[in-house]
Amino acid sequence: MSTSPTPTTHDYGPDKRQRGNDYSVYSFDRTPDGARFYVSGHAHPGDAIIRRGDEVTISPPGGGRGRACRVVEVTYSGALWDAVLDMPDPTPERPHEPGARPAPLSRLLYP
């Protein structure tokens, strides 16, 4: 799928997730710059098409703060879409402390 000429923001953020307008995160990886999410969702007729380069705001069910992710790759299979999203790390780089545990994913989503 081609890159969007003008990036669009698709809002699945707080209070936007509901039956028929939702997505599922089926996997994620930590990256040096933040996190990469593998997401799928359902497109309805008339919905804006998600394209590479767009932003998708994701959040947990039931509210909370949303975070913008950049669409790296997206494919459609009928009304279903699968996307790879990159979320930058919101925290400034800190020196690694010996013996320190890595920050949990929740710190990426809700700094």
C-alpha cells in the first residue's frame, strides 16, 4: 500500500474504542527507539483508509491516555486490516544502571 500524501490521524484513543470500532494488539516488540506493535482491526464502509505514514492513536480499553503511533506497514484483506505501528519512547534516554530491570511496557504507553 502506498504512503499517504498527507498523513492522517486515525483515533482509536480514549472513549473511541467500542464494539465495531476497535483493534487488537496481537504482538509487540521493544525497539531501541520505543516499541513496535502488530495490530489488526475492522474497517467499515466509509471509514478512512489507513495508509503507511499515517498516525494511529491507540489506548487501553475503558479510557486512559492515548499514544500516537506511526504506521510502518498496513495490509487489507476485505474489511480486515493488519498494521505494524511504531511508538517512540516518550522517556528521555537514561544511562543504564547495572542490575536495573527494563521499564515495563506500561511505562511506554502511560509515561
